[in-house]
Amino acid sequence: MTERPRSATDPRQRSGGADQPSWVGSDAARHNAHRVRVGTLSDRRCEEKIRAGEVGRVAWNSAHGPQLFPVSYAWCDDLIVFRTSPTGILSELTRRTSVVFEIDELQMDGHTGWSVLARGQAGAIASPAQLTRLWTVDGVDPWAPGLRNLFIGIAVDQLTGRVFAPQRPAFTPALTDDVHPVGTVRAGHAPSSLSP
């Protein structure tokens, strides 16, 4: 079997062969200009970002397989708290359940942003005093319509966070005790996980 000749527009031809990534060659300068510096956030900075957030994603392994849902939430009494329907899939979390909760802010144009992951135990909030207080807390109002009177709280066991910033010759982010470098990744090639 003979190989067809490659056209001038074939990316393998321009980049020097099938074994090399398509950005090698004439595109290399453009891609190298958009390298990303990755740092970790301290526990204090992670908690500040969770406290300031309004919408996050809660994930867990259910009887029906892995689940991931966006929720509006608030930080209250050292818990991540959200409200849901007593009959929906999120009501599975009334029983003590291991969960992860994620928030982020990513800017695709500048290849910058941050991500925070909280690992912990979710469960229904049943204390009458706590429930009375939670009905007055801003941020716990669900976006979805319908009866949503079940409060779920996540007790956080571990917080991890990362920050992404462009690494250009003229850019040197200030590293403080809250942001620690962990490496460099090429923009457009996300790390396998946004959290350590």
C-alpha cells in the first residue's frame, strides 16, 4: 500500500511529521508565548474563595453512578450549605455521604483563573435552631423552581486549590505564603486534575 502525498495544508506536513504535535514548527512561537504558571492556594485562601462564592458543583458516587450538580450555596457555621428538593437526586445526600465540592473562576482568553476543591461529608441539617437561621441566610436560595426545603450541609475535611497565571517574560506573579508555584503547563493542555 502506498502512502498518499500530503498537501501543503496537512498539519503533519507543516509541523515536521505525524509524530510531532501540530503546534511544533511555525506555530511553536505562538504556543510558547502562552505558557501557564500553576500555583497552589493556602487553606486560608481556599476558604476565602469558598466563603465569597455563590455557585459550586457537588459530586458523589450514588447508587445510580457518579453524580455532579451545580448548586447555589452559602458558607454558614463552618458548613457549605445548599437547599434542594426532598424528592430529587440531591436528596440522596440526607444520609452521611462523602462528597467533593468545587468552585472555580477561569478566563479562557487569558489562560488565568483558580479552582478550589473541598472534600468532606454531606448530610441533612435537622437542628431546628440551625434551620431557622438558614432560612435567613443569603445565597442558599436555589435557582430551580419548586419545593426546595431540604437543607444539606457539607462538613469540609480538606481544602485544596490552584491558581493559573500566564508566564510571559514580562510577567512574574508575586508569590506569597498564600500562592506557591507547582509547575508550568502549556495553555490549551489542561492538567489531568485542577486540584492536587
